[in-house]
Amino acid sequence: MRVLDKRTRINRRNFLKSSAASVAAAGAVSGGMVSMAAPPAWAEALSVIKPDAAKTLLVMVRDLYPHDRLGDAYYEKALASMDQAAAKDATLAGQLNQGATELDAAARKLRKTPYAAIPAEADRVAVLKSIEATPFFRKVRGDMVVALYNQPEVWAKLGYEGASAEYGGYIHRGFDDLDWIKDA
């Protein structure tokens, strides 16, 4: 009986051929489908906030409420709720779009680039500190704390189990089961 070795034999030639094909395919796919200049699809779906302003606001909100555990989708959902409120209030819509433009202008003044393009978080925070006294900053900070943290999906990511009043409070629902405190 003849035993066949079915393992793939890799040699330099096969490795280079498959690597070159992979790089070419990835380049073709990304070149045809991804454009850094194009606004993201979620920003196009907003009714009042302009796509460029939405991009700036997303980075701003991530800097105001930074959570590595949360993906952009949670922040985008919070911005969508702000967009819905702005659709009913023309003053708020103008404040958000104008404020994002002014934030970009402040970033250009301090860092020579738009706010969303500043790579270092510390540099973006410095720009935010320069506008923190503005009504725009206060409005975004105040509204986003509710819009972001009022999502049950965010609660799960941050370890919050939700309200307990309807279950009799926290006393009988694990209030004292903090093992890491007992062991200390």
C-alpha cells in the first residue's frame, strides 16, 4: 500500500506566488471599495448633521468619553439620536454643524490639520480644552453622556446590569458578592 503525504509542501517559490497574489487581491479590493476621502456610510444616513461634521463629532465624542471596549457603532448610534433631536430643532442643527466647523478651525490653528486627522489623542484633547467654554462643547458633552450611556448594549460592555428597582433593589441581587473586596 502506498501512503501519500497530503500536507502542503511550502517552498520559497510557492510562498512568493501566494503572497504576491494575496497582496494584489487585497490591493484590488481595498482600492475599489475603500476611499479615505469619502464620508462613512453612517454619516450619509444622518438627516441634519453634515457628513464632514459627523466625522469630526465622532472623533470628538470618542475623545470626550473614551472607552476602548466600545466600538464606533455605539458612538454612531448616540450621534444618530442627536441628529434626530437636531432634525426637530434648527438651532441645534446649526450649532452642531457650525461647532464642528469651528472645532476643525481650532485644530488647524493649533495643529495645522482638521480635528479628526490629528493622530495623537493628547493633541486632540488640547484642542478640545481650547473650546471647552463654548456652548457647542457644553451641548455635545451634556447630550452625549445621556445618548451614549442610555444604551443597554453599552451597559453590558461596561459591566452595568441595569436598573434594579423593579426587582427589589440591589441588596438581594448581588450587592455584596464582590469577591475581590472580600479577599483584600
